[in-house]
Amino acid sequence: MNTGRAHDWQISYMSLAGMLSRRRGELGISQDGLATALRVGRRSVQRWEAGDAYPSGLRLFQWAAQLGVQIAPQMAHPVPGRAA
């Protein structure tokens, strides 16, 4: 049952997406330019940055790398109560 509360991963994603969006702006890269570099549509980039859609794990790493941002492997950690 969805209570409307964001999950921890959604909050973390939105923080990361916001940082990547700001970085894109700092570099003077348009959403169109980023989309072309990533070989996706501009609408995909818009939706990722707004949190309306989530890229695959691979695409997320490519998005970050395109902007010169390294996503640290240390970000990955086990979730208590989840099967391994």
C-alpha cells in the first residue's frame, strides 16, 4: 500500500538528480546536448531531472560520467531486513 511517503532511495535519487542538473547548468550543457551525448531523447533527461522517471543504473552512471561526476561505490549499502 502506497502511503504517499517517499522511500529513502527516492529521496537519495532526487538529491543526486538535483546535483546532476545543477552541474549540467554549471557546465553550460543544455538538456538537448546531454540527451544527444547519452543517445536518449530530451524528454528523458527532463523527466530524470524532475524525478518523473528514473534512468537504469547503467544510464545513471553514464549521465554522471558525462558531467564529470563520479558516483562512489560506497553509496551502495545493504538495506536492513532485505534478503541478500
